Amino acid sequence: MARSDEVFKTALVGKKIPILTLDNKWHKLFTQAEFTPELKGLEKNLNDLLKRQAKLNTESKELKKLKKKLMDEVVILADAMGDHPTKKQDKEMADHKRLIEECNEKMDAYEEEMVELPRQISQLNNQLMLITMDVCYRKLQQNTKELSEIEEWISGIRRELKKKVVRKQEKEAVINRLYAYMHDIFGAEVIELFDMQYDPEEKYRRKETAEQAAGQEKQPEGPEKQAEKKEKTKQAGQPEKSVEPEGENT
């Protein structure tokens, strides 16, 4: 284990641990690769104990019902036998007593096992929890390490990006100064003359056009435009006048 068993065992003291194999959240903790043979084995053993416990509970209830039925039949049979029972009645009574005794023996065995089962289930469940804690601890440590590396990488990229932005602005400033100087001498032909792929004026025009377009989209409608819209809405809501056919007036 990444940490000592004693550290995790101490943490479990006094804690009410749910049955892990019945907890859907527990199953979501592991990937297929992390679900080791040890985990699978403990999960199977724990589920087997839970199934056995459920089966004993069901069979115990059935045995109690059967015993009650047999006891009721014994009372009726005893009344019918009177002082001079027949061989058939004696046999039926003996069979009932035997069946009742078998019920008692099974119920005693079930009761003893049902007392032991919760302890076994708790022991296996805690063992499974210890392994779960170890897996979670290792995953937390690994993910924390990777998170730190990612954060460090992002910080480095941000620093590099800031440097690149500064360099970009510096290059643009140099180009603008050179362009302005050459434009004063050669005019607009400076673009073709120096085979310039970067046109400061064109960039400025695109920026100005974009700002104007954005301003127009945000500009509220004037009173005339609003009145025009209201008139169109009003006309659209009026029903068409029906025209009566000629000659149908009486």
C-alpha cells in the first residue's frame, strides 16, 4: 500500500461504511484496469455473503410459516385422535412431530449462521474499503502531480504568449514607422514597390469597419423606425374584409 494499513484502519474506526458492492458510486471510482483481481475476488466473496444472507432470511420466514402450519395441524389432529387414535393418525402425528423437529433444527442452524454473517460481511467490506482507500490515495497523488505539471505548463504558455504579444506589437510599430516614411516618399505604390504583405492602412480600415458595424448593431432604433414597425404589426393583425356576393341581399 502507498500508506500503512494502520493509518487507513485507524480512519475506519467508528465509521459506518456502506456495503460497497451495493453502492453505485463505488463502482464508478475504478477504471477497468484499476479493478484488480484482488478487488474482483473480494467483490465476489462479499456479494456471495450478501446473497446467502438474503436466502437465509427468506428461508427462515418460510420455515416459520411451515412450522406454524404444522403446529395448527397437530392441534386439529390431536383433537381428532381422542383416546383411541388409529394407526394412520399415529403415523400422521409422528410425521408432523418429525417435520416440526426438522424445522426447529434448520431454524436454529440458520439463526446461528445469520448471527455470524453480519460480522463476516463487515470484515470483508472493511477489507474492500482499505483497498479502495489505497487506490483513491494513489489516484489523488497521481492526479495532483499531473495537475501541477499542467498548471506549470499553462503558466509557461501564458508567459510565452505575453512575450509574443509584446514582440508582435514591436514588429507592427517598426512596420508602421517604415511604411509611413516610405509612403510619404513613394505614395500608395510603396505596397507593390516593397512587395509588402502587411498593409497597415488596410488593417486599420478593417478595424474601423468592424467597429462601425458593431456600433450600428448596438444602436437603438429611432422613433420613426419604431412607429413603422408598430404600423406593420397593426396591419398584420387586422382581419381581411369579406366581400358579399352581389345578388344575395334579401
